[in-house]
Amino acid sequence: MIQGIDVSDWHPSADWTGVTFGFARATEGGTVADAAYAGHRAAMAEAGVLAGGYHVARPGGDPAAQAGLFLDHAGAGLLAIDLRVSDGLPPGEVAVFARLWCKEVLRRSGTRPIIRTLRHFAAEGNCEGLGEWPLWIVAPDRPMGRPLVPLPWESWTLHQYANSPVNRDVFTGSREELAAVAMRE
């Protein structure tokens, strides 16, 4: 297993020592760019960390516009969508938003985004039709590498197993295998 962390502007700096991969929040919704993102990406590069960016989805907005904002800021590397809020929409509409966002990111970047979500959020139907995309399950209540996997997935790709002082994540393969997760199929 390889270790990673994920951060946002809530953590203006992070210690990248001893981690193999990392994610930083790049954007949220259709207008918010994370002010700390460029600094996090530079620190990951300096530390030799496999770098990724994530977008906090706001399903009440336009998925193509949010994908565009994200890709304009995120750059290359691992890409992910943080899908944990509904914006008051029914689960089916949240799932449609997420599928459209993922397809737009894949079309424009050639990179398969990873879906970051919570077990209960998926169980409510908000992730219907997303089983083909890699799962990043947020489950700090579960032992490292042993999350419960919600439908529509059969397995997980990343597991956030802790959230203090930064979010700690794990991947069961190698650095090269994680980099290949993003490859277009």
C-alpha cells in the first residue's frame, strides 16, 4: 500500500514527507478557485509526489462549466470530483450531474476522473451509474484499507482513512498503478 494526503486552502501548507501521492482542491462549483492550489502543486512536485487535483461539485450548477473551470486550474495528473453535497437536488439529478461532469473531463483531458464520496451519500442514489469510474471512498471510521464499498461500485481505488491533522489516504498498488488509473480506457 502507498500513502497519500489530500489538502485544500484549509491547510495552506502540508508536509509531503513520506507520502507517495497527494491531491489538492483546485476548484469548487462554477466560480471558486482554491487560492492554495498552486502552492500545494509546487510543493508536491518538489517532494516528488504523484500529484492530483480535485473539484468540489455543486450539482445545482452546470457540469460542463464546472469541468471547464476545474481543468483550467487543475493541470495534468490525477483528477477527481468530490461528490458529497446535493445542493437540494434529488439523487437522480445529482448522479446525472456527476456523469456529465466525468464525461466532460474525460473528453477534454483524456484523463479518467476519480469519484470521491461517502458511503451514505452513494447509498442514497447520488452516485447511480458511476460504477465505471474509480472510487475514492471517504471512510475515516474504517480501518486503513478496509472501507465498506457502496453500490454502484464493487471495489475501491482510494480510501481516506483519517482526517486529522490532514486527510490521509491509501492506495493498494504501486505509484505506477495509481498513475495508470487515470489512463483513458
